[in-house]
Amino acid sequence: MPDIRQIVRVNPNTLHSELESGGVLLQVETGQYYGLDAVAERFWELIVEYGDLDRVERALLQEYCVDAAVLANDLRIMVNDLIEKQILDTGIGDTGSPGRDSDDVGRETTQR
């Protein structure tokens, strides 16, 4: 399993749709979906913004009243699931920027 202290980036073949109650991610090449509730949607937003999972964790701890160990475990589980589904790529050894590359932003969709 990947370590939580890493850099991740959105796989360029991932689409995101924000919904009223959360969101949904689609890995275009594999056809795999990943549903997000409101809290997971916030996790996703910070992962896209920062890429650095340590920074994501710190930001979430400031926003939510939750035990640090519980949050770290929840984030680790989500990130591992997203890496396994090829929605996120690990940034280890990657010279590209974390989060979403600027060329990929146009691929993101929003539905209400």
C-alpha cells in the first residue's frame, strides 16, 4: 500500500462531476466510478489543489473536528482506493506537478 506521506496527482483520464450531495469520479480508460459524499468531495478538492497528502491532512484537520488518527486513516483508505482505480497517480519519481495538470482542467465537468 502506498504511504500517506506522498505526492499524488489526478490521472489525466479522470473526470469529476460535482453533485448536490458530493461528487463522482470516472476513470475513462477503465470505466470505474468512485462516488464521493460531501466530506470525500472536500478531500478530493484538497487533493486536487495540493497533491501533497501531508498538506491535505493538515488542511482537513483545521476544517473538521476529528481525531487526527481517524482522519489520517480515512484519507489513506480513500487515496489507496483512488490509486488502485487509477484515478490518482503517485507523484513519487514524477517530475510533473502534483494535483491536476493545467491541461487537464478542461476535462473536469460540473453538474448541478
